[in-house]
Amino acid sequence: MKTYSTKASDIQRQWHVLDASGQVLGKLATQAAILLLGKHKPIFTPNLDTGDFVVIINAEKVRFSGGKEEKKVYYRHSGYPGGLKSVSLEEMMQADPTRVIQKAVKGMLPTNRLRAVRMKKLKVYVGEAHPHLAQTGTSKKED
């Protein structure tokens, strides 16, 4: 019996819609990372991008546990002396709530050459409306 090896032609991608309303950020990011990695599929291979597309809607309604709204701080450094910048979670949620979810999901993906490719398959939107209705199979209700 031969060992099965996944080929690029065997990969079939699907679209998944996750609603962030009332969900804790860490659990939502974990769900999205598993779908982006393709770990939910029997053909998962660590060295191939077997993951699916993920659309996250209602990014502004995500919840945080443990008082992270006030405590959590995101840091970045320009590379120059004195170039350390910090932004609190509260400030980042007011400026762009999609970046908070993107940073959380990116942190849960392995740091390798496939990380950027997988992150391109993550789409995050502030409201319920998104331009991927045809791919996801959901219909938009007209009122």
C-alpha cells in the first residue's frame, strides 16, 4: 500500500463566513486559522496551502475577555532609536476593527513562507455586507 501524498490538483477550496458578533477574539481567530490552514480537511499537508477562504463579518462587534480593552497594547518599532510606537486595543478598535482580527489570526498561523499566502485568503469586514456573496452561497435579503 502506498502512502497518499496531496497534490495541488487535489485541493478544492471553499468559502466560509464567520460572524464575529459576540464572539471572543481568541476563539474567533482560532476558528479562522484552522480553516485557513486546512486542518479541518483529511488532505491536510503542512507544506502545502490546503486551506479555504474565510470571510469574517461584523468585526466591530467582537468581544474581549479579561479586560483586554484597557490592558492590551500593540507595539511596533521603526528600526530607529526611539522609534517604538504603541497603540492600545481600544484605540485600534476605534480606528480600524478589521486590523485587530487580522493581527490575531496572523499570530495564530505558523511563521513560514505560506503565511502571507494564507493571510490573503482572509477577508474581514466591519458590517454584514461583503462583496463575496456569490462565492459563499449566501443570499442578501432585500427589504
